[in-house]
Amino acid sequence: MKDLKQVILSVFCLLNQVNQRDAREINPSPSVGPGRLSRRNIPQEWGHAKEVQLVNALYKKDNPLGIVDAVYSFLGDKSATEGAGKFDKTKLHCMKKFIADTAFSVAKKADDKRGMTASIIVASLERNAPCVGCVGKDCTDKFTNPEITRVIMHQDAASKDADKVNKEATLSVAKSLVDIDVDPIMALLSCTWPAGTPNTSNAAGLSCDDPKDPQGCIITKHLLNSKNLLTMPKFRIHLKLYQHLDFTPKELVAKLEPYLKEKGKTLPKSKLLDVPFTGEGL
């Protein structure tokens, strides 16, 4: 049995190397969603495809700056400029949050909780950094919606203090979801991939990038960097691959207790609390 597990782990690692995230440029194509993005440096903008597409559809209802597509806001500055329209090119690190804020406003007017949830999640998703282990510049600007302003961006799990920062990021998303009366455990959807190897041109983490997957391959391939994945039998063998872990649902709820008390709210019974969180349901 031990030998079998070793073989399975070796195959897993080999497949992971094939799926490494290398630095390549954008290649727009109208045939797949708003545009097909070839594999490039982390993060993979199609990993959270469902949330990105929801936000993109909302944002395009109010797009005076002519931003081509929400996915450009995940790219490094050079590629992001190509789709930024009239957005301030000196603040491209804020473009994703700007798009999320606008989408949130559109969804709020329509009482669209699903759209508001997706907007909050997208605001927190990791944006491309120059290298594996590099810290991306977060946007601290004030936006129209405090639910978006509050949100902290996730960082590459291999970067300095990523464990602490990403926990704070997930908690910031959960607080904003509480504010709009949405199950805060959905904040785990904002989690990023497990850590790659720092100071290398390629990442060695469990990344993915599939523009044909409408759910988002980080969900369908169960790659969310979250402790509760380790309760899933198929992932127990890969325990050592998880170096930076976010909350389990119960841990997240416990961290939220002071905020719930401050807001005078009680958390309704969650269907997601006692099961392995897979990210399905948005």
C-alpha cells in the first residue's frame, strides 16, 4: 500500500509540473468567453471563472472607461494596459477592485445577492505578481461600497507572511458577506492555490487555468488552498503539499464571532459548516 501511495504521489507531482504556470502573454479570442488567456505567470485568471464572468457581465452594464474585460485586471501591468481602456495606467493594481466595486453597485441596484457576492470575492482574488513568492501591490483606495473597500487581496501562498495575509483576506471577505446577509463561509471561494517554489521562473503549486471551464478549475479540480480540503479522502495522500492553509469553515465562523456581535447579527445555520467545502453553490 505504501508503494502504491508513492506511485500515485509521483504521478500527481508529474502532472502538476506539466501544469506549471509560466510567463506568457495574453492572446484575446472571442471564441471562448470574453477572451482566451494562454498560460502565464501566477495566478491563473480562469481559476475562478464563474465569479469573474459574473462580475464581468455586471461591470459591462456600466463601463464608461471602456475596460475590455475583467480578466485584464488580473494580469501584470504590461498585459493589463492592453485592456485597461481609459483606466488610470498608474494605478493598474486598483483596476480589479474598481471593476468589482462597479459590478457590486450594479448588482445592489438589482438586489442581486449572487452578483454582490461574486464582486466581493473577485475584489480579494490574487493578482499576478512578477515572480513566484513575490508580494503583489494591494489597492487601499476608498471605493463607493465599503464592502469592497474593506476587502484585502490574497497573495501568492509562497510569499512572505502569506499565511497571515491570506487569512486576513478571507476574513475581510467573510465580513463583507455578513454585511449583505450572505453565508460568510462562501468567503473560502476567494482562497488561492497552495504555494509554489519561490525564486523560480515556474510555479510548483497546484495551479490551473482552463478558459473552457465555466465553474472555474480551482473549484472543479478541488484546488482551493483551504484546510477543509484535507478532510476529502482523495487529498489525504497529498497532505505534505499543503504548506499555507486558510481556515476551515468552523474556524472562519469562530473568527467572525466578534464582528457578528459588533453588528448585532447572528449567523444562520449554514449548510456548508459540517461538510468539506468544495466551492460549489455560488
